[in-house]
Amino acid sequence: MKSNAIVLTGGYLDTNQAKTAHGLIRGTDRFTIRAIIDPVSAGRDAGEVLDGKPCGIPVLASLQDYFSQGNPDARYCIIGVATKGGVIPPELREQLREALLGGLGLVNGLHEYISDIPELADLAREKGLEIIDVRKPKKAKDLHFWTGEIATVRSPKVAVLGTDCALGKRTTARILTDLMRNNGYTAEMIYTGQTGWMQGAEYGFIFDSTLNDFVSGELEHAVVRCYRERKPDIIFLEGQSSLCNPSGPAGAEWIVSAAADGVILQHDPTRKKYKGYESYPALIPPLKDVIAMIAMYGAPVLAITVNTSGLSGEEARQWCDRTSEELGIPAVLPFDDSVNTLVPVLQKLIVQSKIVA
């Protein structure tokens, strides 16, 4: 059953720092979001702030505003922002303490664990409340090495990768999963980050909290378990960072260790340097070079999906038209009807997988 929850965004709801909150606002099968706590955007609808479309989730200025409402029914308070270094700063600790005093359990996707902060952990125990530190690593006995069992998976696997981090790969993977379900297919998404877990994806692991030796094995294990238990028509793999991002190169594991049958590549046409490292002397490679690199790892790029944050709607559509013609593959907007043009592309993978099987 879904649990009711509120989300803390600390004034950053309308920025990329609140991407965990953004994912929860756009959809979650694990929680029912009752309110967003954000003093800057208070008084508005969270969907309006995020996508210009009301979603029925109110934005309140403070936890006190939430508790003062009649019959507040949340069970959890979720940290919805990314902080520098993944630490929990003093002002956020105070809000978490206030949430505990109000009877809410805590859900945390940051690198610093609430369960390691004595004053918060002790208060939670005293009040019988749950602390969920999503990024807390598994015990060694629960981790998996890569075995080669991925070869037994007959469902086509599509990795949703990007040319940089913070482009919306998880959101696109979820959109594609829903797209295929709405077209009569069984589809599953393998989550690889904390927000994917919070959104309720059943199969996956937290990539950046997993010992490097076990990353390939944990990815394989998640895909194999998903296939054995669900036998979906298609599986989407949520990507992380990018192949060439110097702060955290990633992507090869999705293609090689998970034996991806194809890649959907997320891209921001206006972004020339890696986010957060604009002063570092490295440029994001041209799309054709990234596509060639991915092909060398063993998977074709099936389509380009576009992050439109720096473009108007018309500019984005014109860019898609030009790029599709230049590259010979679809280029679409995930939140636009053009995403429907990917259905035949993905259907072809499904048909081919059944022929091979």
C-alpha cells in the first residue's frame, strides 16, 4: 500500500537541486504526496511550479503550516533535495527534528545517513518512528558478483543513458515504461538511484552506494530477477551520469554487463560543458561521437530524447527535426506527443526478441 508523505525542498523546488522532489511530484507508486514544504513557492500547486500544469499537490511554507491543517495524515517526511556533498546541513536537521516531533518517519536519499545522527536517531527510536536511509549500502553478504546469467534474459533491454548528468534520464525511463504499458505491453524499469526507489520501482539498486566490484553484478541481478519474476515484454534501465563525465563516468556497465539491446540517449542541446564543472577544460562530445562510442560498446542508439530546459517549445521541435534528419534516428521530446513515435521502434525490438527466443 502507498504511504502518505510530505516532501522538504527548502526553497529549491523550482531548481534542479530538487530533482528528487520533481520525480515524486511527477509520479510515485510508493508514496502519496500530500504536500511540498517550500517557502519560496508556497501558495502554488507543485505541478504548476514544475511543469506548468497543476497536479493537486499544494506547496506550503513550513512544516508548521502542514501540521496546523485539519487531520494531517502523512506518515513520512521525505528529503526532496540534493545538498552539496550529500550532507545534511544544520537547517535541514532542524526541519527533520520538527518532522519527528510531529510524528513523521523520515526518508532520506542523501549520502549522509540520518540513522548516524545521534540526536535524530535517538528521537526516532524514542517515538517509535522509522528512518529509511535509501543510500545505505547493502551488507557484503547481500551483494552479487556478475555471473553471466544476463544471457538467459530474453526480454529486450533498453538503457536510457545521457550525454551528461541531471538531464532527466530517470524521468524518461519512467515515461517510456508507461508509454509501452499504455500500448498494451508489459514493461518494467530497473532503478539505479534513490528517486527511482522512492517512485516505487520494484527492481534495481543504488548505483552510487554500491562497491565498484559489485556494480555489474547488482545490475545483472536486478535485471535477471525482474525477468524471472515478471517476464516483461521490455525492460528499461535507468542510466546514471554519462560515459565521458569526468566526475563520474558511467554507462558502459548498462551496455556491457546488462547486455543492452539498445540505447535511448538523453541530451540537452544547449549544454556544452558538464554540469557543475563548467570551468573544467572538457566539452561534451558531439552527439555523433557519443553514438559511435556507444556502438563500440555493443549497442545501437535507437533515438534521442531531448531535455528542453534551455529551449522554447518551437526551438526544441526544430532541433529535433534537424537532428533526426542528420542522424537518421528519431529525436523526440519526452513530454510531447512525439514520444509516441518511439513505440514502433521499441515494438521492433520486442518482435525480434520473440523471433530469437
